[in-house]
Amino acid sequence: MVDVRRVPPDQYAGAPAAALAELLAACRAADGRDPLDEAARLHLHNHGLAGADLWLAEGGFALARAGLGASALDLAVSPAHRRTGVGRALLETVVESTSGAIDAWSHGDHPGADALARTHGFGRSRELLVMTRPTTSTDTHMDVDPRIRGYLPTDEAELLRVNASAFIAHPEQGAMDADNLAERMAEPWFDPDGLLVATDRSRLLGFHWTKVHRGAQGEIYVLAVAPEAQGSGIGRALTRAGLAHLARRGCTAVHLYVEGTNAPAIALYRAFGFAPDHTHVQYHRA
């Protein structure tokens, strides 16, 4: 019998937060990736359990947050407790406690997660492809379009406009507002010089937000082109500028996340030498 307990929001900052941090570290060490996505980490850091539910069991956790039309669920079990019924007990608790639809992520497409999801009425609904490439000696010498520069605070409104229009069909990135932008910019990794914007007088044509991780790992964090500028080559120019910036920052490799159905973006990244590395899968339960 697996004991699953829901953590009251006012008790999170203490032993439950420490237990969650320990579980996350164990999963990262075993799987090579974080069982929580950035949206979940930002929510916990900035809002705690406000608007979220956390269940803990010995060796596992389940975190559900209010999403767009469905609860966004992250569930993970530490390596020492896998195949002991912990994941099943956590998932059944969440299902019984949630009246609406649920979107659950499997970061890395674990076979065990796939089996657990299917036996509880979840079907695969999205695939997020992770692509990687090493930086090369030519990256630092890429020509940078003169319309591209670093971010200024006066760019905020235009950046939000371009982001909303470019990601209108993207359930997470398209929902970024001024508050969420401020939360991301408050993160220790934020560098305004790494947020490259392409401008045409007072109008933003697009932007390339880069991120530098530990271990000399760079990321194409967000690449957005305004609909009116698509087909103009500005996406390629922003990609070149971002790769040059990451190479100059000492990154030895670069990765990115792209929707598995976004064929034009995948083709662009392949042209720059990116290749698929692994996949994150989202499951949906109506």
C-alpha cells in the first residue's frame, strides 16, 4: 500500500519543498534530464503551490497546475522506487482528484510512463523534439544582420506582440504576458545581450532569445518571427546571430526544443546542422 499525501499550500515551504528537491535531483542524476519543465519550476519558485496541487509519496511526486483547458501534470518516481506501484498510486490519486481534462508530460519518453499513461486512459497528444549540434569555429565569424541588436527595456511591448502572433497556436509560449516575461528575466541566467531582436525602425520583425546553461551548453530558447516578416530570411539571420553569440560566450554545444509537427522550423534547424536527440511526449486524458 503506497501512502500518498497532498501537501497543503501553507506547508510547502519546508520539509515538502526539501523532499521535492531531493526527488528532482535523484531523477536528474538517473535520467539525465529534469522531470519538471521550466513552466513548473517558475511556478514553484514565484508562486509556491498557489494555483497548484502537490502530492508526495515515498519515492515520488505529482504536481498539477491549472493549464489552458486542462490541468498540466508532472509526475516522477525516483529510480530506487520505480516498478513498486508508486507511479500508479500517484496517478490514480490525481485522476480521482481532478474532474476535468489532464495533460501529462513524459520528459524523455520513458517506456514506463507510456505504459502507465495508456492504462489510465491517456493518449499521446504532442511530441516536443529536442535537437542538438556542436558549436563550430565558424560560428563566431557568422555575419550578423545590421538590423539585429540586443534587447532594450523599450522593446517589451513589441516583443510581447511578436511573441503572441508568432506562437498563437502554441499553448505555453503563446500565453507569455508581461508578468511571465518579468519572471523569466528575473532568472539568474538572463542576459539582455543574449536576447537578440531584429528591428525595422520602430517595429520588431522577430527575436532570438538564447540561454547559457552550466557546462558550456547553449540553447535556442525562443526564436520568433512576426507573421508579416515570415519568408524574408529574418529567421535565418536571427538563428545565425544567436549561434554566433553562444559561440562567443564559450558554449561548445547548442540545443533547442521544437514541436514535432513544425516541419518548417525543423527544416530550418536541420539546415544549420541540428539533429534530433530525444523527445518529450505529452499525454492527454479527456
